[in-house]
Amino acid sequence: MGDPESEERMGDYDTDLLVWSERQAELLRRRAANEIDWDNIAEEIEAVGRSQKREARNRLARLCQHLLKWAFQPELRSRSWRATITTQRHELQSVLMDSPSLVPFVAEALPHAYLTGRAWAEQETGLIDLPKETCPWTAEEVLAGDFYPGAPDV
């Protein structure tokens, strides 16, 4: 049987992440090194980075989905679609502002995000003639606020 205080800290982590995180923050501020749940803190810090990457990939995939719809369904273009594209770009830019080191990750993540976005667009629209394997746009184009493939604009 281990240290009861250590078991209590671990129990909080396993049963109530909010209570655990508030307690760990307090311990860190007090610099109470002997009371800190170091292993789980390290895991949570790594999870923050994974979460930021996941958010960037998801925003890219949604952006690709809507850019494909814009490009391949010109007769259905609307201000709402434009607003969705703008929103996804804005949200992705917010992630990149919070974590500037993710900027190079966008180009790295774009091929996979495109495949996901293409699958979503195919499922939503029934279109089967979408570019299959490779994203037809660069990361710079996808992020550019004035890029709308196959414009004219709405």
C-alpha cells in the first residue's frame, strides 16, 4: 500500500480531472514539489499539445470540406457558405496565434485533413468527382482570406 496522500492525488486524477487540475495548479504555485503528481502533470502537458494539433487538423478538414463544396457546387454558393469558410479560417488562425509553432504543422497536416474533409464533403453532397488523393490547394491558399476556388464570389 502506498502513501495515502499520493493515492488521494491519483484518485482525483482518475475520478475528477477538474479537482485534480485545480489542486495541482495550487501545488505548483506553492512549489510543493513533494506533493505534485508529476507523471500525470507531464501527461496532461503533452495532451495540451496533442489537443492543439487535433484542433488545427479538424479546422483544416472542415475548411477543406467547405472549399470543396464551394468549388464543386457553384450553383449552391451562398453567403452562408462564405461565412462558414471565413469562420473556419478565423478559428484556425486563433489556434495558430495561441501556438505559433503550429504554423509549419498546417502544411504537414493538410494532406490528411484534406482526405477527411473530402470524405465529409462527399457524404454531405453525394458528389463523387472530387479530387481524390491530393489536396488541390496549398496551405497558403487554404489559409488566405481571399481564396475561394472557382470564384466568382457570392
